[in-house]
Amino acid sequence: MILALCAAAVSSVAYGVSTIMQAVAARRAAGLAVVRQPLVVAALVIDGLAWLLSLVALHRLPLFVVQALIASSLVVVVVLARFVLGTRIRPVDAVAVAVVVGSLVVLALAGGDQPAVAAPAGFTPAMLVAAGVLVVALAAAYRRGHPLLLAAIAGLGYSGAAVAARAAHGAGGLLDVVLQPLALVIVVSGAVGAVAYLRALERGPVGSAAAAESVIEVVVPAIVGIAVLGDTVRHGWVLAAVVGTLLALAGCVVLAQSPANAAAEATAPADELSPPASPPAPTDPGRSGP
């Protein structure tokens, strides 16, 4: 269990570091030139390592614990943005960071060590169909879809990838995960999530998109894990798990609205993200002093 928790925590930190690296790169180049930035290449490598670590975590921990930990990468983004991008941390952000961290400790204790179990009959075909539906939904919404709709599709995509990964572990070790049909669901759903989220950021405010995506990415896998995949809460810890999840989500929503997260997720230079300065007050010609 300790190894799985460490893997999930490091995965969360890695996702946050990757976001900041890409934000720095976006301030050094524009358009397709960003892709050639060494920071972007390194960030993509870190993303891949973070994903592999999340697979390790999903082998031993329930979905509601792993997904909450991964969503808490917003904590890393907001804290690092303060030092790397020079953004400010609001007092409410500091409180949210403490709430999220405390809630994650509660969730880790409520979940405990739970090796993945075999998925029920018909689960794999259902997930393949769901992945296909997500592809169709993204294609339909990509050009003119509302940003919140795109963020919801992104959250469902990431949820599908996590659920499929947890179920795939029920068939054996890490190698078995990539040698079964659910591996296709993981790849397709993850790709849908990434593309839909980037499009949501292009079309609307960063905060609302990040908040919607984070909430769905935690809630949907948690429900599926408990209802379908055999995830359980330790005896006597149900209320603590529910409260911990709600508090973690509330903290993530606050952090998603933070100026630090907006600066990290947007592609405009930092000075373009700052609110415009108030126009100078009109000068009274009858006064010569302050």
C-alpha cells in the first residue's frame, strides 16, 4: 500500500511540474514552435512517467483514492506557479491547499490496500462502446461546443482511462494491462480527455474548465469503482471518506479558479493574464496638491 500511495503522490507532483514546464515553454515561443521547446519535450516525458506511476497506484488502491490524489496536482501547480511564474497565492488558495492535503490523508486511510479484482462479465465490451461514444461526442463538440461541455468530455475521457486501467489490473500485473482490449480503452479515452481539455481551455475560462474536469475525474471513477469494480471503504470510515472526498473536491475547485492556475494553463504571456490596470482618476484642475 505504501508503494502505491507513493506512486500516486509522485504522479500527482509530476503532473503539476509538467504543467508548469509547459507554461514556461509557452512564454518562450508561440504556435507550433512551442512543440520544439526542450521543456515541452521533457514535460511530455514526465507526463508519461506520471501516467505509468498512476497505473502502479491503481493496482493496489481504489479509484476514489488514486483519482483524488491525481486531481490534487492543482496544489502543485498553484504552489509552483508562485515561484516559477511569479503569480500570487490568495489567502483562500492557502486554505484550499491545506484542506486538500488533509482530505487526501483521510481518503488514503479510508481506502486502504485493495488489489484490483476481475471486472464483471460484459464490462470490457461496455467500456469499448463508451470509448467510442466519447470519440463521437468529441468530434461533434470540437468546433462549436461550449467550453464546459468540452471540459465534461475531458473529465469523462480521463475517467474512462482510469476505470479501464483499474479493471485491467484485475487480469494480472502491469504487463497484462497492455495486452488486453481494455488497453485500447485506456489509450482512446486518455487521448479524448487530453484533446477535449485543450480545446476547452482554448474556448473558455481556465478556472471553470479545470474545475469541471477535476470534479468529474474524481466523482465518476469513484462511483464506478465502488458500484462495479469492487472498491470498498474501510469499516467505520464511510462518513470520513464522503466528507474527505467533498472537501478535496471543494479545495480543487477553489484552486482551479486561482490566478496561479490560470497563468499555468493559459498560453498567453503572464502580463497578458493580469487584469488591466484601472484608468487614472481624473485630475481636478482646481487642486494642485494630493
